[in-house]
Amino acid sequence: MKTGAGYETGLDKFNRIGAVTNWGFHLIFILLALLCLIPVLVVLSISLTGEESIRNDGYSLFPKAFSGEAYQYIAQQGQMITRALGVSVLVTALGTVLGVVLTTSMGYVLSRPNYKLKGLLTWIVFIPMVFNGGLVSSYYINSNMLGLKDTVWALILPLAVSSFNVIICKTFFRSTIPDALIESAEIDGAGQLRIYCSIVLPISLPVLATIGLFLCFAYWNDWFQSMLYIDNQNLYSLQALLNSLMSNVDALARNASSMGISYAELVATMPKESARMAVAIVIVVPVAIAYPFFQKYFISGLTIGAVKG
Amino acid sequence: MTKTKKKWLAMGAAAALLTTALAGCGNSNSKSEPSSSPSSAGTQTAEASQSAGSGEVPTLVWWTIGGQVPANFDKAIAAMNEYTAEKIGVKIDIKVANWGDWDTKINTIVNTGEPFDIMFTNNSKYSQQVNMGAFADLTDLVQSETPDLYDFIPQKVWDGTKIGGKIYSVPTYKDSSLTQYWVFDDKYIQKYGIDTSSIKKLQDLDKPLRDMKAGEGKSFYPLSLTQGDGFNGFFNGYDDMTLGLPPIGVKVDDASRKAVSVLEQPDVMNDLKQLHQWYKDGIINPDAPTKTEAERARPFFAAQAFPGAEASWQITSGVEKYTMFQIFGPIYTTSTIQGSLNAISANSKYKNEALKYLQLVNTDSKLRNMLAFGQLGVDYNNVDGEKVIERTSDTWPLAAYTQGTFFNLAVTKGAPVDQWDQVRKLNDQATSSTNLGFALDISELGTEVANTKAVWDKYRYELLTGASDPEKMVPRIVAELKAAGLDKLMTAAQEQIDTYFK
């Protein structure tokens, strides 16, 4: 119908997707999108439904009896939640910066062919990617030898450098930075640090963004470190807080037999279903807001290593 | 040359920067609690090094289980410490592992030898931890240091905590015997003329439940179950020897103490069939195998209780009147006693002080109430001295059952005033499982226990909510359990029982 259609070349026509296929793909993607969206909507709906109505009618996509009592609960617990949010933000920001600096510099060093210990260190980095020391030994080192227990560093340092990221960096630097470029900088009299900061980093933004994103999400989503190393619950991250709210009810039910008559009383003190869902919503919001801004880097980051033309 | 020097210098500077940063953080986080400072967490207990220099009141680290710590937690603990420092010269630093995290957290602490003084534990871990040498042998100490505590707790209960004939922990003397009740919402009893006195076993429930289903309509499920709980108390007739694996057990009244494959016993099989029939007929809710949280108000349920417990259920569930009747027990088994224990670290510098503290918890009502209910005036108020209290918040994270006896604990306003006396009466009437005192030593059986538990976890939700057909599933489960080492476990259990009771 459009006037432009008249100028279509034969090749364009050939490449065009057939109407049926097009609708088919649309349908598939609409379905996939719904699959992702509906659970979030259900969680949102539960968080807005009165406890009474959940008990009587079960879950529904639209709240039958609207109630803000779950968010009231959050407001009461405000201090706890804002503190956890603060910890999460701090850990994510600090950890991402520190992690990117450490990972890329290590990757760069390993990528230089004229570095003597390259072979040995690459193996040292590579082996823990395949085998790791296990929970007990790392816990012992981190808490008893390094004394990280109950500090924010316990949330940051163990996750800052991963072998996988170092290898990504190494491969990137090896394949995209021409040796000649480094050599020319050396001829101009630049030291190693200067070459790295002024020559290598500026042309390596995609890998910085990728590693940054990986770390950012790893830090934001992490709850295990909190659970392990943090005894002072004021230092819990948001995810750890949510996780404990969610798992406490299950754990109570599992241990019901050893609690005897106290069980019923304890269950009654647990946050209600809708309150727990409300916490989940509160946690999702910052990521949901931040994601669109990161998305373009994320896509360019994902294609690192793919063939470029 | 100069290049290398520069490099070392840079590294040194970086290291220095890092350490200052770490130290700064440590200081800012340690606040008022000296024992939570990371710098003092060495091989010695934190508080040991702290008090050795100044000769101050020692602060014991007590690891326990609980919920989310509220903002006023430190204040409440400080109030307790003030009281106990004056009374027995001991302070505590209570560390709370969340209900859901407790398993992992406590395992890592024990495995890595992290210092602590007192630790809450229960039947799922106790024997293992004792075998690892984590806990101090209290057999003599408790008699010489804290005779009041030793006399207060009945001998039967002490026996239940023994491993290899030695006491490694202070049991919580509460509803240490198990009494199972079945509870009906009274309105259905009236409506359908249910005669509770004639109900003795699972099959007797068939008619009342069916009547209720027929009368209340299609979407009404008279027996509402959850995956974790199943039909509460289903395996009560079998002593699990603290193994926590229901497919192996000894019948509680079996004088010959024979370890059997519980699922294959005719009585258990009949009950399983009954559950499955109910599930098929819509008497059990169809989502039971996946349901995690119980309904607040249920027309019928099974629970551990004591005379008068219905009062608090009526409050929490909003049901006008519950009618309950005793169906099983009271009975002592090793597991019921080991449901809540507080052990003292083998490496603690303050074993005597820790015991004295536990004695005070068990004998002093004021401390007991503070531990159980929180900060006086904020979390609870005294209504009748230390005997009756009213809770004014629901954020206090510690659970009374993990700390000490119920019998010096205040009653919550609204509950029957003689509540704890009733519990005590049940304890006094309780019979003992023929296996009392015996706890299976699984130190050599780790693989088999883990494997069989994995198999059991795979099937138990469906089996115990009636969703799967026992005639088909039980043989299959038993076959898989056998492949995972059930036979070896049973032989080992039998051998250990025979040696223990020789």
C-alpha cells in the first residue's frame, strides 16, 4: 500500500519474511514476553491483595480485595529495608569498580606475550575456574585468616575477581590490541602503566562494560555471601534479606516436628504472604529502572568475541 | 633494576592502602560489641582475648536460631547483660542465624572451627556435631558446677541427650515428650454430629471427613495438608533414632528393638492407602504436594499440643472454638528430647560460665522472659509479675523453645494460666520409647544417610500428602532406598542398638 513498496528491489522482496511466518514469530515472542511478565504481575497482585482474600480465593492476576497493608508493613520495617538497600548499592558500586580494575589489569598483563610468567599465571588463573576449593576452605581463609567476617569487604572481595572474567579480558586484549600499537607507545617512551591507561583502556570500552555488567549483576543478586559471612543483620544486603524472609517460612515448616507446640506460635509471627511479595517488588524496582540504561552496553558486550565485519 | 624497584614500591603502596581501608571498615562496624570486631577473630575466642587484659565480665557468644533481628535487638540484649552481669558476672552476645540459613551457617561454623561458646542445636545435627568433637563433655561439669540445673531437669531427659553415655548439651526441658492431638473446628462437630471419643485411628476419621466434604461442597477440603508437614505425626509410632529419616525406625513399644523398614509395615501401609483414597476423593486439597504454607484456619488438623493449646490456636486462626483430643502419647523418644539443645563449645574458655548462664536461664524467670519476649516495655509488658505477660510487638526474633525450660516462662495473656503446668503434667505421665537414650551414630554412614535422604526427599511430599498411590510407589521408593544404602543403615542401626542396650 505504501508508496515505498513500489521501489522495492527483487532482493528486498526475496529477503522479506512471509506474512504468516511474521505473525508466527510475533506470536512466539508475545508468548515468551507473557511468560516473563505474568509471574511479575502475579507477584505484584499478591502484594496488593488483602491477606483474607488470599486465604479465601487464592492467587489471581487482579486483586479481588485491594489492600495496601503489605506496603504498610514495609513502611514499618522501613529502616531495615533502606539499610539493606544502602548496603546493596554500596557493595554493588564499590565491588564493580574494584572488580573491573582488578580483572582488566590482570587480564591485560596475562595477554602480553613478552611477560615471562604468563604461562604459569594463566594456569593458576585457569585451574580454579574448573576446580574450586569448596566452601569450608574459602570460608576459613576469609573469616579466620583475613578477618573479613562481619564487614562489607566480605561481600565485596570474594566476588571481585573471577577466573572466567579474567580469561574473557585476556582473550579480548590478545585479539583486539595490536602489538604494534603497544610497541609504538613504547618507542614514544611510555611506561607500562601509561600504555595501559592511555592507550589500551580507551579502546577497550566494550570489555570494560561487559565485565562491569557481569559484576554489577553478580553483586546485586548475591545473597550467599551475606548469609555466610555476615552475623550482624544490619549489614545484610537486600537480596539476603528477601531470601531469609522467604526461606524462613519453609524452614519452620520443615522443622515443625522438633519444635513441638511452639510451631504454631512461631508461624504466626512470620511476615504474611503479601508482605513477602511486596518486598520482592521493592527489590525488583531498582533493577527494572536501571536495566534500560544498561541494555545497549549489554547487547554490545554480549557480542564480544563474535565475528565482526 | 629501577623498574623492578618501582613495581615493588607500587605493590607495597597498594597493599598498605588496602589494609588501611580494611582496618577502617573494621572499626566502623564493630561498634559497641567487642566480640564482633573482625580483628580479634583469631584462633582464640574473641571475648577471651578481650577480657584477659582487663579482667572484665566475660561475654559469651551464643549462636541460636531465629528470625529477622529488629532495630531494638541490641538494646534488649544490653538490658539482659546488665541483669546477668550483676547476677552471675556473665554477658552474652547472641548471634542469630535465620531459620532458613541456620543449616548452612552452623555447618560452616562447626566445620571451620570458628569460636563460639554456646550453640543451639537439635536432633538433625547433634550427634554429628558431637562426633566431630565440637562440643564439650558436660557429664561431670554439670553436676559439680550447676547442681540446681542438674536436679531441675528429669533424669529421663538428661538420658535423652547422652551420646555414648556422656552428656554434651543442656536439653531444653519443655514439651520434651511428644503428645499428638487431633483437632476439629467445633462448628463441624456440631453440624455433623462427630463423636470424637470414638476416633482412635486414621480410619475412624474417614466418616466425619466424608460427611464434611459432602455437606460443605466441592471446593471445601476437610483435610488441608502442606508438603513439608504432610499429615502431622504420621510416623509417631516409630522411633527414628534421631536419624530424621522416617523410612527407618523402631516401633516405640517394640521390646525387641528391631530396626524395620517403616514404609513396608502393614499399619503404615494401611494409613498411606487411606491418605491416597482421601486425596483421590477430594478430601485432601489437590495442591497439597506443592503447598508450602498451611491455611490459618483448618476444619481439621493434627498437631503436637497440650491441654489448653486450643486457646492460642483460636486466636491465631480466628476460629471460634477448636475441639481437640489426644490421639498418641505422651511419649519420650531421643528425638523429642533432642528437639532443642544448647551445647557448649569444646574450645570455649568459659565452659563454667556458659553452664552457669544456662542454669540461670532455666531457673530465673526474669531473664527467661527477657530472652523469650524481648525488651521490657517495648516488646512485652508484665501483667502479673513475671508470671503473665502481654506481647506488644511481633518482631522479637528469638524463639522461646530454643532457649530453656518452659516451666519458668511467663504465660502470654489470653492463654490458659496453667498452660505450662499442663505441659509438665504430660511430661510426668509420659512413657518412654523402648529406644530412649539411643541415638544412631552416623559418623561412618555419611554417604548412605545423605543418599537415602535424597531419595526420601524426592518422594516424601507426594507420598505423605496422599498424592501418590502407595501400592505402586512404596515398592519403588524402598527399592531406590535400598540402592542408596538402606540395608547397610538398617544393619548398622541394629548392631548399634544391640551394643547400646546390652
